[in-house]
Amino acid sequence: MSGVKSYKELLIWRKGIRIVVLVYKLTRDFPKEEIYALTSQLKRASVSIPSNIA
């Protein structure tokens, strides 16, 4: 990891952020009755990826 000054420079962290953006876009069109079940779980799971790397 020579030369890396921030976790934001890590390729894996940036890919994790792309997953978050994709999940948020995909779940935007989910049925409203899923907002507190599947949608919420998918969003929390996707956000945990880059959060655990940082």
C-alpha cells in the first residue's frame, strides 16, 4: 500500500461506493410496501461495504 494516503484512494473502496450508488438507483423503483423491508436492508448492506473498508 505504498503511496496510499487515504482509504478514498483504494480501488476497492471506490468500487464499494459504486455499489452503493447502484443499489440506491435500483431500489428507487421498488414498491412502496418494500421500503421498510427489502429496500432498507439492501441499502444498509451496501453502505456497510465501503464503511467497513474505511
